[in-house]
Amino acid sequence: MKYAIVLYDGMADYPVPALGGKTPMMVAKKPNFDSLARRGEVGLIKTVADGLKPASDIANLSVLGYDPMLYYTGRSPLEAVSMGIDMADTDVALRCNLVTLSEEPDYNAKTMRDYSAGDISTAEAAEIIKSVQEHFGNDIFRFYSGVSYRHCLICHNGSMDLGTMTAPHDISGRVIGEYLSTGKNAEPLLKMMRESYAFLKDHPVNKARQAAGKLPANSIWLWGEGKKPSLPSFKKTFGLKGSIISAVDLLKGIGICARMNTPTVEGATGYIDTNFKGKAQTAVEEWQNGQDLVYIHVEAPDECGHRNEPENKVRSIELIDEQLLPILLEYLDTLDDYKVMILPDHATPIVTGTHASDPVPYMIYQKSKEVDSKVDTINEATAKATGRFIEFGPGLMKHFTENRNEGK
């Protein structure tokens, strides 16, 4: 038995005026996804428990079967693991975004123009983070370069009592002042953020980007603090050899912590231009090399939700259906039996531009035990109409890997 999980990050949504009052799932042409849904189990699942933030780290831990109430220590430490950073127990990790802020003299009066600095390239970002490290690095603070706009700061003997360090993708288009932490322990971090603008706005990389009509990465933005993580082995927990395929350090870090394989896919970007076929082909190779379960994470729908790109969000769902699912299914259909689960980790509504805690649609299909789901297409409304609801998100993985789709 082989298991496939295809995680469309942030796919679920609210009705979008630009899409005629429909959601991207309703508009997207997704014949492969819908075909599986017609013959499988369809319902809603609550991936984010009450009281927790609807963040990708929490939601993906939940889908993978790890209760965030027990195992969540913060977002950035998971990314740090993927980047090969050896954290001490007294270290605190923070995500360091490269962002584009507006040009008002007062830092607090600036607006968050782009949380990804115009989707800056990894090579350009590495040069900027090198300069940031040269400017701020010392025995307490060390900056590490990651992928595109996503980087890491390690604070040795750092504090977790930082007040509210707001995620930049939650405040796109807003004046940043009211979202800066007022915590005393956060002041050294805010000081670095403010100072970074003074020298990054004229950085050679940014001068070249602006000359090419691109947004500059003119400030660092620190958030997502956390301590060194620890997860029980996925194989020991579920009895399956697992792999995670993703373009982003967060998911790779979760995989590493769970002792899962985390292969790298050339051309995987975390956006709509990602290598969909390459991810699928890598999944097939993982199965062929003896892995039982492969978790294929696709970031693109979430990025399009944050960027207020309804057409691109629709297209990202379609591209997964056109380019990724056929390769997976062509291989899986050669097997006597297999199971596929498709779902988002959380909703990323275009009308808000940030994550939401609403239950999300899920679908489970098993080749040897097809059922009539009573739906012709899967989306937020049809999944709700089935009446099937899973309240405890971390229980989904056990349901997927142990139950055999009896429709309960």
C-alpha cells in the first residue's frame, strides 16, 4: 500500500467578488481532483484548534498527525532545522523576512508594500543577508540565509517574551506602526529592523532591482520566534516510512524533525511558477525507493491568496491538477492498492489576505474501496454539505493510514 497526501497550502477561501462570488475551488477546472472526490470520502476538517493561530506550521503539524498543543515550539525553529542550523536549548530562532516598505521618513509610518520584497531571488537575498550579518552579527545575533525572502535569525540565550511579533503577510498594505511589538525584550530586534532600512535602501542589490523595475528588499522583518523543536519519529508513530516534498524550509524542517525524507526538487519555488511536474516525479521516485507515504506540499495557492491574486489562485489549483496529479496517479494506478488524500492546511481568503481558522475541505480516495461521496465536485460548500466533519485535526493522519475508508 502506498499513500499520497497532496497539500494545497491555503487553497480554501471565501466567496471572491472578482470571481463572481465564488471561491477559487469552485471556479478552478480540476477534473482529476473532482474524479477522486466523487469516488472517495469528502468532508470538512478542523486543522487549527480553538485558541491557536491559523498558521502553516500549526496546520501542517496537525495534518501530519502531531498535536500542536503538545509539539509546537514556534515557526522559525522548524525552518532553522531545514537550514542546517544547530540550535542550543537556550537559543531563540526568528524568521527574518526581506520586505518592501514605503519611503516615509518615520519607520512606524511606513506601509508594508510587499512581504516578499517582490519575490526576491535566493541569490540576491543571500547578498543582502550577508550585509545584514556583517552589520548586526555578534555573539548574540547571527543571521542565516534561506530561500527567496525567507531567512533566519538566531538569538543566543534569547527571550521568548517578545510581545506580538506580527507576520508581515498579515499586514500587506497597512501602516506598520501599530503592528510593531511594544514588548521590552523586543526592542533590540525592532532597533535592527529600523536600522536595516537605513542601509538596505541603498544596497547595490536593491539599486539593481529598482533599475530593473523591481521592488527593493529595503528592510528586514523579524517574527515567528521559537525554541528548539522535537517531534517523535513519523515511522515510529504511524508505522510508515514517510517523505515530505516542499519548496519551503518550514515543511522541510517539520520533515527533518519527524525523521522523514526531504528531497530537494530543482525549480521548486513556492509560487505559481514552481516545478509541479518535478515534485510529482520526485514523489514517484520516493515510492520506488521504498517510501510508504509521500506528503507533497504546494505553496502556490497560499501565496496567491496573500497577494490578492484570485486568477492566479484559481490557476495554481488547475496547474496542480494538470501537471502534478496525472504523474502521481499514473504511477499509483499500476499498484494493487493505494490511498490519496487531498486538502489545504488552512484557508487563505483573498478578501482578507491572511489565514483563517475555518474548517477546510478534505478528500480521501482508496483504489480498492471506492465509495459514492454524493458530490460531483469538491469545494468548500460541497464538502460541508456531506455532513462529514472531523473535529480533531491531528487525528486525520491515523484515520487516513489506519482506517480503510469505511465511510465513518
